[in-house]
Amino acid sequence: MPSLPPLSVLCADDDHLFRDAIVAMLGADGHRVLSAADGTAAWDLLLDNMDGIDVLVTDHRMPGHTGLELLEMLRQTTFKGRVYVYTSNLDGKEQQRYRDLRVNGIFMKNSPLESVVQAVGTRPSSGAGR
């Protein structure tokens, strides 16, 4: 699949190792990357850049707001970007709630970071990947 032009990506994760790695990999691919260390900071950045963020990559369990709470609030706005969840674990109910909120993909942290970077940098298919 052809790559998209550079995107504006927000990465929200309280684990600085994962956050820094995703920011570095997406930045190396030419994307402009903002980062947030918790759900509250991510929400503030989203509110300040609602029309300027193309993709949100979020952890689930974070201080402030969880990724699920972040997405629930985001779906009440005009945000048109894609959303990917990159997390350590989710129970079935949480996974279903993300799907109900039209997340574009769910990746577990035991999968390679490259899978998230590739999903961000490719054109979304007509059906959202999960």
C-alpha cells in the first residue's frame, strides 16, 4: 500500500519507553508527532489541535483519562482522524467498547511497534482494521 503524506500524530502513553519509541519511529518516517504522558494532557492537546491531528495512538490504562474515556470524549467532537489503541491488555468488554466507538485498530504491546507505525502510515481500508 502506498504511504500517506506526512501526518500529524498524537501519541498518548504514560510509559515513556513506549511513547518515546513510537514518537521516534513515526518521526523517522517524516510524521509530525506530539506526545502526552497521560490522558488529561492528551485531551488538552486534542482540544487545542482538533483539526490539526490526523491520528491518535493511545494507551488504554493511563492517569487522568483512560484511552477509552479519551475516545468517548473525542467521539462527542468534530474529530475526523483515525484512532489506534496500543496497550498491554484489554478485557473483552473493553475491546468491544473500543470497537463500538469505531477505533481503527487495537494493538497489544507484545506485538511489534512496527505494526502500529505501519498502520499509521498506510491508507485506511474501507473496513476498520482491528
